Amino acid sequence: MIYVDDVRKYPSGNWSHMMTDGDLSELHEMAAKIGLQRRWFQNKPRYPHYDVRPSKRALAIENGAIAVSSSELIKRCTK
């Protein structure tokens, strides 16, 4: 399953995180579907994810991602 957390304000703008509780291929497939480049993937050992702008978050949700809180995202997707 693909999850996105709430949009938060950072110095670089408004961002959300997109992660999976399953295989990373599922995450990359969703990223491609919503127009993210593979080079934007952040391969963090415990938290592999994509940062997404609000418009891409909305697209992810339209394509089946589940919106959750940031703490729920970490709970469900920590590797």
C-alpha cells in the first residue's frame, strides 16, 4: 500500500512524504504514474520515500494512495 502524510511547511516550500509498507517497486510505480522522476527517490535506510508537493500528493491519492498522519506513516512504513 502507498501512503502520503500531511503537507508540512519547510524552508523550501510545502511538502509531503510518499512511502510504502510493501515492496519498493510499488512505490516507484506510483511515483512514475504521478510524474515523479526516479532520481528524486530518497533511499534512506529506514525511511525510503519520495518528497511530494501538494499537487502530486493529490494525484497520488486519486491513484489509490492513503492519506495518513506523519506519525502513522512512520508506524506503517518503517523498514
